Amino acid sequence: MNCLPPCIYPRITRPDFLENAAPRPGIAPAPGGQYKAQTPIARAVAGDIDLRVTYAIDFPTQRTTLTHGCMKQLGLDAQGVHAQAVENLHRKTSQKVATQDLVAYKALVTGDDLEACMLLLPDLWAGLSKGFKGELIAVVPSKNALYFMDSRATLTIAGQPVSTTTRLALMCSAATRVRAEAGAQGLSDQVIALTPEGWKVRGTFGAHEAVLPA
């Protein structure tokens, strides 16, 4: 396969993507029995987050999943693939990424269905969380939806205060609908927080009461 490192990009998937994409002996045999070579490259997004990073190679007429076999042909290792993909992601989105104010919370927007992939850009989140009074809390219900909020920020609407608990509930409710509408393409129902050690799971859409600090 003639593929070059600059065309590699990350994508965020659920663990069952790997189960469906990998060749299975006796069910979807790989040519010559090269099961490892035909298996997609994957790694965890962070810690115990139930999402995986896989990689795609963009060709002029199609996009294909990067496998161990192609990685070997490129002369890269898994860390090299990840570094190249994240660098390409940053280059592609740096001038287009924006935030949309949804009053109770914000949405990250890229315009290229790369919203979920933005989790891989720590410098972006360091900038977005500047001035926050608490943790930056986020949800990723689909590949093109990523919502976030400040766990301690105050909000007043029509002279009435809106608690952070209410704001979080609204964000999780919206994320639940997006995930359901995405069907098999839906991603995580976890509520995650940006910490000095990286992304950490704080709760789920249906059990977010303990997400906010007491």
C-alpha cells in the first residue's frame, strides 16, 4: 500500500468498533491468515474513558483504517503513528476550531466531524479552561458533538441564578439525545473532567450527581 505519513488522522471510536473491524478466524479470515496485520491500530483516549483512538489514512477517493500491516509498511511504530496523526489534526483544525455558546454550556465546533478528536489536543483545552473557577467538564456523545462547561461558574438568566447542577443536567440531557440519535455511531455516555493528569471520568449522563464538587 502506497500511503504517506502526512495523510494519517486520528478518529475516536467505541471499543466495539475494534471488535467489528478486526478479522476473525473462521468468520472473516484475513488473507494468508495475517490477522495481526489486518487489525486496526488502537489505543485508549485516556485512563478509564470508554473510547479508543484509531487512525485513518485519507486518500483522494477514500478513507481507510490504518492497520498494523500498513503501519509496518510506513516504517512507523504505534507512538510514531499517534504523534503524526495528532500533528496533522492540529494543523487541519487550528484555524477552524471555535466554540458555540449554548447558554448553560458550550459546544466545540470544527466543521469537519472532528469534534471528538479534539480531546487529543491538550493545548487547546488548556486555553479553553483559562479563567475557569472549577474543572472543565465535558461530554462526547458522538463524533461531531462535544459539550463542556465550568464546574463552578455562575450563570444568571433573566435575573435568576442557574445552578451548576442544573447546567450539568441540561448538558447531559442534550448529550443523551445526541447519542441516541447517532445510533451505532454514538460514542460515550461518560462525563469527563480535565485534570492536571489528563482526562478523568467523573460520572455518566444518568449518574452525574457526584460530578460537581460539594
